Amino acid sequence: MKPVEATDLFRRMLSRSSALHVISLLFASAPHRRAEVTALLDELSDDALRRAALTAVRAPEGEMQELFGPGGSVSPREVAYSREDPGRILADLQGFYEAFAYQPPAREPADHFSTEAGYLGYLELKSAFAWASREDESWEVAEKARGSFFSAHFGPFARAFSLRLLELPDHHFLDLAGLLHEQIDRIEISPAADRS
């Protein structure tokens, strides 16, 4: 199949993938996360997200630990916001990751916000590639997985996580949390299958 020309829809899918990748990096404990985020800021099409990401990337490591470290103010793990059995949540996440050969960074648990945002961005990229390549079956599989993962895991988790961050005053992640909470439902929107 011959790839189609880039369209607004394709650009939006790539834009969502880039945004989720940057969000994933912002909440990661990677030693080089600041350099990686800074290098990707120009890829973001959303000015508000770019500004919020720039503020968040400037957070001192001490603030990151105070917010997200062990015993921190805000848990970055899905199991902390769910009444489900933690083992079931982790097993379900592992199943999602293995189905698409996603290799989360070893530094974060499977239910870490960074890992889940990274996976959703990965699915978005796979969906965009399948759509542009006119691989309808692959596109449908990626879209179904993206919707299921969002509904079962990332959507509820991101809402609770961002609300918890918004409850805390005066930190570098405040704007990002507000933006995430405000726009979380836009992430779920699936592109139309019509390529005509």
C-alpha cells in the first residue's frame, strides 16, 4: 500500500503522540529527562503545553522527590488511585504492553504515570503510521487498544493524578496538571477512518 500524503488528521495524531511522549518524560525519573524534553519542545504544536512543559522541566530534583518520590505528596502510580487489586492492575498493564511489544523504561514501574503516558503515545504513533500506510486492520487494532487502555487505565488515573497535583499550591507541575486535567478527554478522541 502506498502511504498517503500528510494531512491535518495525520499531523494531529503525530502531535498527540509527541505531546504524550513529552508528558511521559516530564514525569520520569530519568537522569537526562531535562535535555530530552528541551530537545522536543519545538515538536509540540500546543503553545500552552509547551509553556507548561518548559516550567515543569525546570523543577528542581528536590521538588520532584518531594512530589513524586517515596512518601511524596502525590503518588505517580495508578495502584494508589484504584480500589482494584494491585496485582490485577499490574498484570493487565503488562498484557497491554506485551500485546504491542512495548518496552517501558526499566526505571519506572508498569503503573507509573510516565510509563502509561509513554505507552499511550506509542499507540498513537502506531495508529498514525497504520492510518497513513492504509493498513486498515492494523489501524483498527491500534485504535481499539488505545481506546481500551485509555478507558481502563490512563483516563481515570490521569484525572485523579492531575486533580491531586492541582490540590497542592506553588509547584512547577501546577500548569501542566491544570492543562492535563482540562484536556484529558481530547486524548481519547479517535481519528476518523475516512481517508477520501
